[in-house]
Amino acid sequence: MSNSGVWPVNPKPQTIANPIGSINLEVPEVPRNPAPGHIRLDQSNAHQVIAGGPFSSLKVLMSKNDYWHKFIVLDGAMKDGPHVMRLIMTASIPNNLIPVLYQQEGNNTFFLARNCSGAIEKLCYSMLLLADPQGELITLQIVLGFTPVNSVKLNMQDNFSKTLQRRFEPSNRSLDLSEFHSDPQLAKIVYCPLSQPKTLYYILALAKKAFSNILELNLSHNDIEDIKSLDLFSNSPLRYLDLRYNQISDIDQLTSLQRVALVSLWLDRNPVCAKYGSEDSYVKVHQSPSSALESKTQTGLWAGYRLIVDGVVIGPIGFRRNHRNYMVKPSQNELVNDFIQHYFSLYDGDIRKKMQVVMLCRLQEYMTESRNLRKLSDYTKSYNLLQHGQDRILEALCKLPPTQHDVYSFTVDVPFQTDNALLINICGVFRETKATQTQPVRAFNRTFILLRMGEGEYQVTNEMVHISNATTEQNTKTFLHPLTSIPSVPTIASTADRVLTESEKAQMTQMFSQITEMNYLWSRKCLAEAYWDVKDGLITFVELYKLRRIPPEAFSKDEDSNKS
């Protein structure tokens, strides 16, 4: 949305929308009945795997490399297959587990695997039960010695090679490995997530051997955390690397690329991007003598290199650079970040949820509070719907549904700033967190005008918000990263548990005052009546506020001059 100049960026590594379809993979059939001598593991006998010695019948059967074992997910037909597979593979780390031929069988799903005795033993330590972060419990059963290897013939290397050939575009020498685990043909045969370091290394080694002249490599949307395998491309022709939408959390991991003569690297939507809100913050950190990137610059290995971090282009000296976020005064970046954190923590937090009086479900219903002149039939509403004063503004905000904003989607511009005022524009997406099956994703554009009221204190004097339905791209490319939850009010022991010191009471009062915007004296009074239980105090505050039983002097800052 904003830039400090024009710098033509070379085309990004292309995503092959229609991969070559002439190469098809054959999916072998799985025998319906287990082989004689098989053993079924479930919660009743999983402990025997742990307790048994290396020569027990269970461990001997587990270790047979000439048999496929069958992993059954009970009620798996009702669950997201790739999500369940990721949970199972994560629970098996650091042991090898390569699931093949994942398919449905009645209400259950299953896959086959071999050479995986270590993974089976580790799963048995959790009694074949996996805790799903989404709140469900995944129950497994494993049929040891389900069928001989020769009854299900799979040439995995051949399948991988054909898939790579289908995803390689010779005209621009680009290899598209984005969402590799979801490849429509390969996924029917094997679950192959590149987030597993050993799998990534194997696929990249196979690709480098098959195509020695790869110029562009797309590894986006793979949840990759470890990129050490990219060292395979040292001294190769590779020039363009797309690592967007992965889980790279530390910029120092890029040291794996020191011997790769890249021209452009895309890192958008990785957790590492949250550490660098602007180009200035990135450069400030990595121009230190201890920086791996700086040392690489000093050796000339970064000559002509452009690093694109969350929309920010870092390039050769002398070029003008595009910015995803623009600050007219970069020195005030901390102030802007503090405001965004404070505002959206409150907006998405429990306080507004408890005070909401209307639950919306359609975008059209936002129009009841809208001053959009293109939509108004009664132009008097353009003035009547202009909210003035703390009470009316808070009431209007609380009519909007509960939300969760995707901070990774934010674009922030501060085009105007003086010593006493600044204008902040924020674009991004949020979802309505209602207790319904669908949680619609909306796009927003909020503009704030802040005035300086005193040392370190600013007041929002004007806010304008525009809300629309999210685009198709926004719907598919947001909420892909785990979001840091909004800090909840700390649980502090009440006087029934222990006696609080005066210093602790003062800290609690100050925090309570910041949350409720009541002055110090009234915040202390409310906490004292709640026996210094912050949660009970907030519940009481919300109930009284809704009933308009809190007097105006509770919000008068003049009273703070008399606080003890």
C-alpha cells in the first residue's frame, strides 16, 4: 500500500497452476484381510510393547521389515486427514514413519507403514492416544504384520521422481514444491510433508539429481522449520527461492544459504517476520559485526542479493526499496507497535465480549451503524451515526461481534506524524469468533488520529473503520500461523490464600485501572470489594457498567492526584 520509491522486483517463483498431466501415478490396492500371525495393538495391550524385552513376540513382529503394519484411526472419517497425519508423525519424532495409502474404511481411516518399530513404540508410550490441540482425542489401533511387503508393491523413488518431473517447468527452470504434502496424485499414495527434515533432504537431493539446472525453487506452504537441507544447492544455478508461509522462526537459519548465490529470497508469513516490523529494524539488527548476514556481506557473497522479509525488500545499496509498512518517522516505530498491541488486545479481549449486546452474522448487518455515503438513503444518518464521547463510542464498538485479528496480515502506515499528533492506518483481516460452525473472515481498514496528552500518554481523538468481506486470497492465506493469544488477566491469589503486600496491591490496582480506565482510587475500591480477586473485580465492573451504575467521577483522572 505504501512505498518509498519504485524498485522493479523480478517475478516471483511461479506456482504451476496446471501441472503437466501426462504423468500419472498408479495406486495399488490394499488387501482387506490381515495375514496369519498378525497382532492388533490397542489401549488394552499397548503397555506390553513398552514392558516387553527385545525378543518378545510383539517387538519381533514390529521389527520385521518384510511386512506392512496397518495404522487405524478410529472415527477418522470425521477428521481432517492431513491434520491427523501431522499429529501422528509429530508424536513419532525422532523416529522414522512414512505413511502410505491413507484411505477410508467405514467410519475409520488407515494407512500402512514399514520399518517403523521406533515410531510404534513411542506411540505405545502414550497408549495409542493423541491429544489434538483442537480439543479432541485421537485414538489409534495398530495391526502388526498386517500384510507382506510383496502384496502391496510400491516403488516410492519412482513415484517421487514422476511427481517432481510433473512439477518441473523446463521453460523457466522452476520447480514448484509448494504444498507438496497435498499433491493431488502423490497424496493418494504417500503422505510426504516437507516439514520433516529427513523428508525435505531426500526430496531435494532427488530433485537436484534429476534437474541439475534448477533456477527457481518454490517451497512455500510446507510448514518448514529447518532449512539446513538447502545446503544441497551450494554452488548451484539456483537464484530465486520462495519460502513464504512456512515456520522459520530465526533469521540465523539463513546461514544454510551462505554458499547459494541467490538473487531473491521470499520469507513472507514466517514467524521470523514478526521480529522485524520494518526494513529499518531488520537492517539495524543485521548490520552488527556478530550478524551472520553481515559477515556474509563483508565477504561479497550477498552482492546483488535481495531479501524480502514480510513484504520488505532488502537490496543492494543505492536502490530505492519497497515497504510493506511505512513510517514517516521510523524512530517512533515502538510507539506505534505499543498502540497496536494495546488496542487490539483490548478489542479482541474479554472486556468487549462481556459487554456485547448484538451478535451479527451477515456483512449487511454492519450497515446499521455505517456512515458510508454510497450506501445511505437518509443522509441525516451521516451525522447521527457519528459517535462522540467515551460511552457512545464504547457502546457502538460493543455492538460489533467478538473477533480475532490475524496480526500477520497487518499492513501499517504512518504517513503523518508530529511531536504532538500522528495518523495511523492499519489494514488486515479478522474473523468473527462466534459460537457457530462458520466464523466468517472479514477485511478491515482502520484509521486512527492520536493526540499527545502528556509525557508518554496519547489519546485516540478519531477512528474510522471500513469493513468488507475478505477476498478469496485473504481467505486462503490468513490464519496460517499460530497466533499469540491475547494476554488474559493474571490469576493472583486472593486474601483467602495469602496476604498480599502493599506493593502487590498497588501493582494490581494500576493494572486494573489500565484495563477499566477507572482512576486509581475507584480501581482500588473495586478490587478491595472483590477481596483482591482480579477476575471477580472485572466481572463486577462489567455488570455495573452495563447498568450505568458507575458514577462519572470513577473515570476522572483528577482523583488520581489524591491516591495513596
